[in-house]
Amino acid sequence: MPNEIVLSMKNISKTFPGVRALDHVDFTLRSGEIHALMGENGAGKSTLIKVLTGVEEFESGEIKIEGESQMIINHSPQEAQEHGISTVYQEVNLCPNLSVAENLFIGREPKRAGLIDWKTMNRKAAELLSKLDMNIDVTKALENYSIALQQMIAIARAVDMSAKVLILDEPTSSLDDNEVEKLFRLMKRLKADGVGIIFVTHFLEQVYEVCDKITVLRNGGLVGEYEVEKLPRVQLVAKMMGKDFDDLEAIKKEGKTAGKSSEAVIDAKGIGRQGTIKPYDLQIYKGEVIGLTGLLGSGRSELARSLYGADKPDSGELKVNGKTVVLHTPLDAMMAGMAYLPENRKEEGIVADLSVRENLILALQAKRGMFHPIGSKEQEELANKYVKLLQIKTASLDTPVRSLSGGNQQKVILGRWLLTDPDFLILDEPTRGIDVGTKTEIQKLVVQLAKEGVTVMFISSEIEEMIRTCSRMAVLRDREKVSELMEDELDQNHIMKAIAGGGTDE
């Protein structure tokens, strides 16, 4: 029956070394309900899903599923499937080289005389997809179809395996608007059939379009469960970020625009990349610190990467210092006077086995080219200069960078880019995971660089440091630049309203 509880999770706790990932979390799902599970990075969403699907064990609490007389503990995704819990991930985990029909019935193929009954399997596959308004050739390999269709096929497989609970983990992150609309039609159809759907997403617009309820997690704890129509967007943002914006004062900003001029260093018109960031216009001026703000998944990093050419845009025009440029590679961006400190320093920043000195001179050497090697004396002089300037704590210049603390590794990457003397410096989460003292040092350095005429793009999940550091902010929502906030609007209230997409009553 509709609205009956199909899944109940109570007092779920899970600890990883040094981290309380889930702290007595409750979650309830009813049949015929689309329930959004929301929270910023590290909130506990993924851990809760992993506990439910048997990927991780939980330490305390209970899970009950409709039709089971006792609490259940899933030890694997297969066991979760047997209890009627299916998950469709952002990355479709099917076999692209097999046919659609084979993917739908893999491991449970209809057989005749011990052999696969292809005719029956293809017929059943076509009937199953037809019920879900998908009329495609099921004998073709899965790889012939779009990511959106592949996800719908994965959903169809889950539904055909009698899923009572369907978990959709970031299913729309690689889809365009038309594909999202098709997915939503399928979700609404499954809802009408009584399936309970857990929808994990970062996109606010989508939550308010398709969901009935929202559960918000923050720092491993339950903030609350809410009916969508009774929770204004700006309040949802506040609950996710843990801010009561009515009583927080904006941090005073002094002298941040001292270096700014009317000279545009970056002039982007219609820059975009399908499935990653919608076309945007953005002008950034010499000596300015411009922030990119928005919830996780809003497109902040994607916009930065499109500007730098790390993800090549497929539309628009970019001018750097008044000259039209086409950035085929990050090296092109470096030659144009740009520098980029990526969000993931472990994978895209440090070269762990190289020394502090080698890491520091890496970008400058790439810019000069392999036929102009930097001599050992110059390497030492440059490395010493930036170790002192950034107060990098290291035993010596030849210490492997992996031996340094996270904050000092971050300083090494920052020093690497400052060595190239950039006109435009992109800093994506430069203070994440480092101590308060180092954070303050980096923030002061950013403001000082702007005073000296360097143009900085600053991305951070912490609103306070954005207010403290930036002279202007571009606001992103659902992979689209939706507005800009000037210096007199940089306070908690304005920023949260802009991120949420309207006033407190929306």
C-alpha cells in the first residue's frame, strides 16, 4: 500500500579511524515516495548508503525492510538485492560490450535445455523496457546508447529484480536537461507503482521538482527530515551548511580591492562544456579576488577547469589580457599567464615521490621547456625563496614532499605556481583539510597578491573565508552561473539566498 514504511534505519552509527562518519542517524522511506538524501561533502550520505547496501558494516542501530520480520544486516550488495534494495550509481556499473537484454538479465538468463534462450530473453527485455516507455533495440550492445539511457536500463534491471527500495546515487550529474526530464518521468512512474526511491543529489532545483521529502545530514549527524513543500530553499541551504544566517555578522573586509583596476585580465563569453558547465559570461579584473560560491556539485570546479583548459570547453570565446586565446592544454594556459591549484592535491597536485625542491620548480620547468633545464643552483635559490616566503616546514629541500603535512604540501603547490609569476591564479579549495593557522596565512597571501596586481579566483566551501578574502563572487547553481554579488552584498544572508535561488519564502 502507498505510504507504508518500506525502509527504517534507526540509530545508525559508524566510525572510521579518527572520524565519526555516522552518529545515531535515523532514516525512513515509504512506498511511493521519492526521498532526497542531502548534505555537503563529509556529511555522511555515502556512508549511510554503503551501510544500507552492505558495502560497510555499522556498529550500532537497526535496519528493517518491509516484509522482513526481523532487523536485517546486509553483508554485500548482493544480499541487499535479495532484500529488495537496489542501487544505481552515477557511473553505470553494467557491461558496455554486452547487449541491452544481456545486461538486463545477467546472472538470471532464461534457459532452455541448459542453454540461454535468446529469443525469450530478448522478448522479455523489450517488454520490460516498453512498460517503462523505452522502445529501443535490446539486441544492440549497451555502449551504443547514451549514458542517460544506460542509467534507465540499470534502473529497469533493478525494478525487474523486485526492488522495494531504489537508490539513485547522483544519477543526473552527467545528463543534460532533456535526459534529466526523461529520468524524472521514469522516477515518477516507479513512484506511482509503489517503489520507494532514495535520491542522492546536489542539485536543489531537481529536489524541488521531483522529491516528496528531504533528509539532511551534516558532519555525520541527522539534521532532520522535512516535507519538500514546507522547507524553503534558503532554509535547506542553511541546514546543509550549518549556518543561521540571520544572526551571523559579515566579517569586515579591509583593503581587499586596493589592487583592482578596470583592466580585464579574463573575459569569457559563452564558455561552456556540455554535461559539465552551462555557457557563462565572466569578466575578471586585474588585482581582483573573485570567489566562486555554490553548494558542492554546483559547477565551481568545472567552471575553473573550463577557464584553464583542463576540461576543454566546446563553446564560447576566451580573452586573456585582451587577446583571444584557444587553450588546448593546461600548458597553453600556463603560457598565457594562468596558474591552477586543483581541488585534489593528492591526485592532481603533488608528485609524492619527488622532493620539495623538485615539486616547487615543476611548473616553471614545464613552462620553459625541456630544452631549457633549470640548473641546480637556480633550483636551490628559487626553492629557498618560496620555502621562506610561504614558511614551508621541511627538514630540507630534498625531503620527499609526501613526508610533509597536508598544509605544507598545499604551500608547496602554491609556491610552484607563484614561481611561474602568473597574471591569473585559480585556487580551488586551497585551505581544505589544513590547520587554522595555515588557512589564515594562505588567506592573507591571497589578499597580498591581489594588492600586488595578481588576479585570483578563489573557490572554497567555507563562506566565512570567502567573505574575508573575496571582493566579488560569482554564484553557481546546478552547473550554471546564476548571479554575481558585489562587495557590499558579501554577507551570509545575501550569499545563502543567492545559492538557494530566491528569497526566504521561496
